[in-house]
Amino acid sequence: MAEKLDEHDINIDVDLHAGTESGCAWGSDLTYEYVKINALYTT
């Protein structure tokens, strides 16, 4: 599992036997420090 989590793309296949539809989702793992720094930034 750890090796898979280190990959750039992770595919998750779910077969509900209810058609051939597909979807795509993006996510990110923002650290607390990253969010904190950018929350303080103003223009």
C-alpha cells in the first residue's frame, strides 16, 4: 500500500455492475504549514 501511495497517479476501480460510466477526480494533500503560510498572504 505504501508503494502505491507514493505514485503520482492512483487508480481506484469500482464495479457496481450498473453500466459503463466513468469519472475522474483530483485531490491534494496540503500540509498545515502550507495552508497557514498562504492564509496569511495578502495582495
